[in-house]
Amino acid sequence: MPTQIRTVRRARAFPRSVLTWLVTLLLMVWPLPGFGQTEVKPGFNLFSPQQDIEIGRQSAAQAEKQLPILKEKSVADYLSRLGRRLAAQAPGERYPYTFKVVNASEINAFALPGGPIYVNRGAIEAAQCEAELAGVIAHEIAHVALRHGTHQASKAYLAQAGLGILGGVMGRGAAGRIIGAVGGPGLNTLFLKYGRDAETQADVVGAQIMARAGYDPRQLAHYFEALQREAGRDPSKLERFLSDHPSPADRTQRIEQEAALLHYQGAAREVGGFDKVQRLLRKMPKAPRMAETARREPPTGET
């Protein structure tokens, strides 16, 4: 009987030790860079992801009638390659992300529901390296992935119509009616200006996207630190950014905190071409301010 007991004990101990060894080996070979990261989920929304895409397409078509899109192919191609690499690591729906450069000197970027993302030339010129620019793009991708635009539209419409509309709100044509009621597509303020919570969420998820794509998420914090310095030299370049976003000083610490949770392991190979793009932009005529672009457009009814 004692011999049998010892045999049973050995049989129980053996699989446990093997399991411990295997888990240790797996953690060594396949580290979990996202372990412990902050979990962020999209909020309340009256729209489906497919409606996000359609709203984004309509909004982009109207917005690009107003925006001076930079047509320089090498710059546009670079931004698209960098954007696609980051978008591949975005959580949630697989939106058809697009990336375009706005020929404006202000340091700013914005996203529309369902995937269209626009980066001002000034934001590209302000970046010191590809990873900083990746941080700007990842932040905007996070807004799309978290559906912040249609989340805000949903809240605005619910505030107007009341809880009684929830029963059959998403019938045929309802998405268009809701967007029309809260300001219409195009450069809708609901898609451009978010509260502190939404911006913090986009910073956190943007840092996570960066880490998964092989970029040091702390570079997004470094970019914000550079913006603080730029605000002291030329506040007008950041006027729109500061009106659309919380102060950069309030965001750096949270990004650094998230970066510590991500256990970033080191840089992957960059998309490449950042320095070439910077040199090309410096050789081009200086980008105008958005207000100057608007003044050059003919009044309604003129050609």
C-alpha cells in the first residue's frame, strides 16, 4: 500500500512540474506585450459599424470640398503605408481606413467615423521621427476604432429626442435622419472635438496600437512635449489643436503610465522614408493656414 501511495504522488507531481516548465518556456519565447494593459471599450451607440462607414464616406466627400488636400504622391504614399501598418493593429471592427495629408500649417489631425483620417502637414513637420508621427496617426485610429464620432452623435440625438426613440430608432434611413438632426455630415463638430475622457481613451488605445505595431508608445508622449514647446514659440500653429484637444501637458503622464504596462520590447523595422518626406516638405512652398485657405475660396454662387 505505501508503495502505491508513493506512485500516485509521483504521478500527480510530474504533470504539474511539466506544466510549470511549459508555461515558463512559452512566456520566454512568446512574451505577452499587452499583458496588463488598460481595457477600453466603445460606448453607447445608435449606429452599426457599417453605418459608421457610410457616414464617414459622406462626411469625407463633403469635407474634401473644403480641405486643401496635398497631392504630392510620395508624401501621400508614405502616410498611407504608415497608416495601414498601424490600422492593422487596431482593435474592433476592420474599418476601411484611409489617410490623407491636408496642406495646412497648423499642427492638427482628425478622424471621421468609419475610417477617413486626415493629418495636417504641420503635424508631419512637427514630428521628430517616424514613431512620433505614428503616435499621431494611432491616436486618430483609436478614435475610429472606439467609434467616438457616432457615440457623440448618438448622445446628442438622444438628448434631443429623448428615451422614447430607442424602440425603433434604427429603421430605414434613420442614420441619415439622426446625423442631419445633429449637424449633418462633413466637418461636423461632433466628429472633431471630443471631451477629456474620449481623448484619454484615444491616447491609451493609440499607445497600445503603437506597441503592437513595433513603435515605442512613449514617442506619443514625446510628441506632446514638443507641442508644449511649440506653443510657447508660435501659439497660432496650435490654436486649433488646443481648441479640439485637452492640454498636451495633461496627457503625457497618462501615456507614460500606459507605456509602462505594455512592456514594449524594442523597435521593429520602420516603414522608412520619414526623413525623405521631411526634406521634401521643407523644399515645398510654406503651407498656408486653414483660415487663409478659406479666404481664397470664392463665396457661394461664384466660380
